[in-house]
Amino acid sequence: MTVLARRATWATALASLGALAVLALLVAPPDRVQGDAQRLMYLHVPAAWVAYTAFAVTSLASALYLWRRTRHVRWDRIAAASAELGVLFTAVTIALGSLWGRPVWGVWWAWDARLVTTAVLLFLYVGYLALRRVPGSRQVRARRSAIAALVAFVDVPVVHFSVVWWRTLHQQPTVLNPELNPQIEGVMATTLLVGVLAFTALYLALLMSRYQLARAEEDAGTEALSAAIARRRGAAAGIPKLTEVGA
Amino acid sequence: MGGHQAQRAGFGAQVVLIAGKDLEIEWRSRVTAARVLPFAGILLLLFAVALDPDRGLLPRVAPGLFWVAAMLAALLAIGRAFAVERENRAGLGLLLSGIDPAAMYVGKVLALLAQLLVLEILLGVGMIALYDVAPGNVALLGAGAVLASAGIAAAGTLYGAVVVSDRGRDSLLAILLLPVLVPVLLGATRLFETATGGGDDAALWLGLLAVFSALYGALGTLTFGSLLEEA
């Protein structure tokens, strides 16, 4: 992952978000029933998509870390970064959904299948992040977190089906329908697609930056230690040292 | 049993050994009984105070309250199950004994399951007496309680090992475990509602609880070993 790749991803993300803004606010028509409030869909649905994707990435990266043959610290960094983004986008999804639901449903929240599952997802993520803060060696923390991510991953389909069996009031999924019949069409569908692509690009850009930040944090830790050791050695030998490459 | 004998014993014998150890510790010290059961009783009291028994609400919401109370009490029981391993470095002794970690997991799950079932029987009796609930289909209640408690014990023992070394372990266990147990709460409550009030979806909820228990039992058996290594 080079600086160029990261910058290119950010450029793509910002450009597509700009395109989305134009499409969602100006080009797409208002909904026949819901009016302009429906435009929140172009943010809410992509945010939900990214939230679920981030969760999948965390789960996959955790599995790759746990499996001996692919174990590498990069998977742990990716899992952690993706989880942070997952919390962010899940919270955004819920907030936007609430804003959209108030004028359309008349309530800020409803206890239907999709909302309950998303709320559980948020708490699963938050728990994972809390676990990562527990002090411990890097390997211990990585292994513990990876197992917790696996536990959460196994839980999501169980939660989903149990809650769906329990109740349904949320609209049927319009694009990912069981009959595969997209019920939104034309400009609205295109705008939604642009939204999904833009948010995915944003997610990737944030992931790359967060990953790079994690590496920088680790390096700062090691470099500071090496520099401190070098200074001590210099002081002990009576020779003042200005700089030394870390041991 | 000496270390060599423990290692040579079969998987089943090791499970019985661990489960027996946990239950014997509880029997001798009665810590869980002295704390967890009163906690459940206090919850029954709090619910009655909060929901006002005169409004006729309590019998209707009793199934849900039962399982919320059971899960909160289970948090205490799980905490205790791992606290015994920390005392006198018993956990280290277990590791050195050469007992299969999977057997340790299953043993601890079974011991926890037994304690949870005792808790639930008492909770149920309390609710029948205090909330004016009619028991209904007792066999279905029993089956549901066993399956739901198996799920709570399986996931709870797994997470108990995940948080065992953390100083803020109790609050961390709560926020980690409770979201995961949402399907169990859902299924068990709906099942209890069917058992006490009638309905025909009992098989659905029993199936959900069974799948949950199987999934987490499998996950715990596979990963418990790697969690113990850090102690």
C-alpha cells in the first residue's frame, strides 16, 4: 500500500462523493409519497452497506489472523481499523435512518427486524473495540480480539433470522429482493449505485489511512524506545550522541 | 488425581473431572448460591416495584423478565466460574495438568449449565408464586430452559475466558456477552410465551436455541485452548 495508492483512493472517494451530492440533491426526483425526505436514502443505504462490509472485513481478517498459515500482524491491524469504521458507519446508518424515519414513519425508532439487527451489530462492534483496549502483549490482544470477532460473526446470521422470524415492519429490501426484481429504477437507481460506490471508496480510503496510522503508532513506539536506549548508552559511555539509528 | 493420570484419562473422564471440580468448589463454598440467587430474587422484587403488580402487567411480561433476570444472574455466575481459576494460580495448575483444553471447556460449560438450571428452577417458582403466573406446559418450559441455558453457558464460558485477565472484567463480560445472547433471549422468551399462553411455533424457537448452543459449543471447543495460553 503506497502513499500514491492511498491518495488515489482518497481522490476517488471525494470525487464520487461530490458526484453523489449533485445526483442526490439536484438530479434525482423527489419521491412521489415521501417527498424530499426520501433523499436520505442515498446516504442511509450506502452507509448501511459499508457498515456490513466493514464487519465482513473484520471477520475475514480475524479468521486470516487466527489461521496459522496466514497469520500476520497486518490482518490484526486491518481487523481493528475496519471495526472502528464499522462502528462509525453503523452509527451513521442508525442516525440517518432515524432522521428519515421520523417524517416518513412518524417515529424516531421502530422495533422491526432490520433495526434490531443493526442495533445488535453496533453493540457487537463496540464490545470488540472495548476488548482491544485491554492491556496485553500485541499477540495476546490480536488473538483475543480475533476470537471475539469470530464469535460476533457467527452471531449475526443467528440474530438476523431470529429477529426476522419475530417481526417485520421495515420495507422489503428493494434491490436485494429474493425475487431479484429491483423496485427502484432509472435515475434513483443510478444515484443509489453511485452512492454505494462513493461510500465504498470512502471506506477504503479511511481504512488505508487508519492502517497507516496504526503502523506509524507502532513504529513510533519502537523508534522512541530505540532512541532512548541509544541515548542511555551514549550517556553511559560519556560520549554525547545527537542521533543514532535504532538498534 | 495426579497429573499423569489426568492426562491419560479419556476425553469424557476429563470433562467429568473438570465439571465435578467446579461443582464441588461451588458446593463447598456456596459463593454462587450466596450471591447469584439473592441477586435474582432482588431482580424479581425490582421488576414488581417498577411495573406495578396492580396493573396486571407482570404475568404477561413474566417470560421476558424471567430470561433477562436469568442472563444478568448468569453474568455473575460466569465471573465466579473463572474467579476460581485465578485463586492460588489454579489456572496454571490446570494448564500444566495436561488436560485437553476442549475438555476443560466442556466441563466448565456443564458445571455452569447445572448452576443455571438450579437458578432457573428457583426463579420460575418465584415467578409462579409472586407474579401469579400459570406454569402451562412444564415439559416445554423445561426443554426450553435446558437449551437456552446451554447456549448461555457455551457463549458465556467462551467469553469468560476472553476477559479473564482483564481487571475490569465484569463490565467487559457484560457488554461482550449480552449482545451475543440476543437470539437466546428472543427464542427463550417466545418459547416460554408459547408454553404458558399457547401457540404453535414452539418447534421454531427450540430449533433456534439448539442451533445457537451447537454453534457456540463448537466454537468454544475449538478456541478455548488458544485463549488459555495467555493466562
